[in-house]
Amino acid sequence: MRGQFTKGTRHGAVWVYALLLRKNRFSDTEIFRQCMRLAESCRPILTAEHVRRCVSSGTKASLRPFHRSLSNAAIARLLRITGEERVALPKWFKPARERKSIRLASRRMAIVHALQLAGKWSSDRRAWIPAREMACLLAEKHRIRISHVTVLRDYQLLYQQHFCPATSFSVRCGFSGLGNPRGAACTGKRLMSADTRGVQHSSLASETNPLTENRPQRKQTASLRLTAKRCRASDQHRSGRVLAGRGLRGRR
């Protein structure tokens, strides 16, 4: 591809070549011979002493653990790979992946577009394309491979965003978390709206808890019991000392 390595990349090329040959279980003599061939193609040519140093360093670097192994990006920096060479190495330099938020937005736009083309983009959730059919449609036309469960979640968010944005859609619009429009009774605790959660939280907070209501009294009772236990232990210790003293006096 490049033809030869010039100043600034010669030693790095020999070092990387020696490392890769050792990773592929070549012998020391074969590694040195192959590196000498590479050194002869450099301009200016590397001497045997320089090649020997690069081979020694490269074979030692091959013994590093996997998490410290040489990456393609590090090799590109050592060899100063140009833009034209990057195009010829697509496996080394894969295109940057889109952000998750961008992928989610594009997927939901594709769902809305498919519903609009089918004439089913309306506030009637029952008229929408079934989730399994929508998953197959996205895979065929847009090459978006997702499960029907993911489609149902997108349906839920799209319905909330476009048809009932300011209200509790799972309660007022009768839209359950799994795409079931029969009523809000099907919605689980995880898919309950923020309004319903707030009402339940306030109602629970207003109720008195019998376990926490008498907490100071229980603490006081426990401290009194501990004091009584210590007093009994000290009395037993004193009585034991008195009896021991009487026994010594009787012996005398």
C-alpha cells in the first residue's frame, strides 16, 4: 500500500511487525529475518543493530496482558496512517456510532411515518398497526431490528407525547404499559403515571405508622431494662466477693 517507510515511521514499523509475528508464534530467527526484509525496504535502510533492538522490544511487548495489548489506533499513530490509507482499512477504522438519543429519535420518527402512510396515525390507539407487524416493517424498510416489546414502549411514549401530553395518559387515555387500550387497571406499578404516584405517596405519608409512632417510648424502655440488668450483675458480683471473704475467715 505505502511501498516503503521513511524517517519517523521505520522503527515503529519494525517494532509492530516483530510484535505481531511473535503473537502469531513465529520463532526468533524467523522474526529477525522477516524484520530485516522490512528494514531493507525502508528509506533510508535500517541497520541490523537497529533491527535487533526493535525485535527485542517488540517481542517483550507481546508478553503484556490482553488489556494492555496494542490497539489499531495505537498502530495508526505509530505508522502515521493518512486519510487515504484509512479508507483502504475499513475494518480498522469503523465509522463512529450514533448517539443513543439520535437512534431513538430516528426510530420513533420511522414509526410515526409508517403509521401516517398507513393512515392509522390518530388518537384511537386500537387502530394502530400491531406491534409485531411494526417490528417486521421496520426491519424490512429501515433495517431497524427491534422486538415487539420495544415497539410497544415507543407506542406508549408517542401516544403520550402527541395525544395527551399534559395529562396522565395511562389513567385518562386508557393506555396501558404494554399497548393494551382496555383500561388503566392493566397498568403495573412501574408504568403508573407521575400524578397517580404522587397521590399514592401523599396518602401513604398521611397515614400513621404504628411502628414509628411509639419509637421514643420503646427506646426508653430498652434503656431501663439495660440499667436494671447492670444493677443485677453488680449485686451478684458484690455477693460473690462477700461470700469469698467469709470463707477465708472461717479457714483462718
